[in-house]
Amino acid sequence: MLLDTNAFIWAAIEPGRLGSAERVVHDPRNVLLLSAVSSWEIAIKAGNGRLTLPDRAAVWVAREARTLGCTLIDIEHVHALAVEDLPRLHGDPFDRLLVAQAKLLKVPLVTADAALAGYGVEVIAADG
């Protein structure tokens, strides 16, 4: 399953915020994917002061991804280009790219953003 940016941050810092998704995210039988999209978004937010981390984003993301057992996935051209085919249900470019990746990889997306289900991707609600 692909963690969206907030789900990754919550899993690392405040697992209770994942709500019913916490059990699924922390189940060792499940494969967690972390996209470079989320690393990019975290770096931007940390750099502009909208997200406070105990370390530089590069150090924190690497450590927390390792702790959670995430498999890191890159942004490929096919992912970026698939955004063109998504309806304009959502304006956030990070979320749209995560949706495209989840659809192409055929994996569920763990997110608190219920609007993303409108894209026809399986959503695991982080509803805490």
C-alpha cells in the first residue's frame, strides 16, 4: 500500500492519527510504499517552515522510512504523465501524482483525503 505524505508523517510521529488505518499500516504482513513524491513534499514543507522535524528532512525521512519498513519508490515519467488522464477532482499536485502512482502500481492509497477515492483508486482511510 502507498502511504500519502500525511499518512507517512502520522505513522512516524502520531500513529493514533491514522485511526482505523493504524492497524493495517503497522501490520508486518503488509508492504508499505513511500514515494519520492512524499519526500519532495516533506522537504518543501520543512524548508519553508510549515513542518518542523527533529532533523533535516533527508535524515528524518530515511530514518522513519527504515523504521516503518517502507519500500522507497521513485517518480517515473509514466507516473508523471498519467496525471494528465486524471479528472480535475483535486488540485494538489502531490496528491494527484500519488494517485497516479497508486493506480499504475495497482495498490491502495492510505490517506485521510476522502476526495481521492473519487479517482477510482482503492483508499484506506486514515480517519483519526
